Amino acid sequence: MAQLSIPIPDEQISSAVREVIKEMNLVPADDLKGITWDIDEFRKKCCGRKSANWVRTFIFDEFPETDYANGGWCIAPHKQLGQRSTTIFAYEAKRWMEAHKYDIDWNARLVS
């Protein structure tokens, strides 16, 4: 018995695959490459809304590799001289946070 073959246009296949990938959330909704955050955006998106001082103390100070001067993703973690604010490269920061989420002491408290 001969098999019946129905040609499907490549664009129709590609469109269906893109739709399924999107529905299954296999691709990030937004691409963070080239995006920068200030400290407030970073702490809200990646740090459970911990205070800026908490983030500076328990992430930037505890993990100096996050500092851009050390090859990291955070420019001026403490608003150094000549810098108006802290700048964080979102894509690299999210990847680093995911890789180090168990290394951070999320229960640490700032001393008054």
C-alpha cells in the first residue's frame, strides 16, 4: 500500500514550532542582553526586595567577583567617586544569581 504524502510549507511548520515554544515558555519572554538595571530594579527582580544596603553588603561585598572592576556585572557597587549610581548588566546578573543562589545567606541581617 502506498503512503500518502502531503507537503507542508516550511513557514507554516516554523510558525507552529514558534507558537509551541512560546506556549511552553521555553524561551525567555524578554531578552535581557544589553539591558542595564539600577540597584532598585536588581533588588526587586533578583533579591526578593531586600534593601539596597542588604544587597551591597551580602552580595556585592561578599562576592567581589560581581564588581565590574573584577570582571563582574556591577559597575560602582557602592557609587564610587565619579559614578552617579550603581549600574548592573541584567543578563549577566541574572545568570550569576541563578548559579549562586545557594551561596548567598538570604537570612543574613544588617547590624543597626
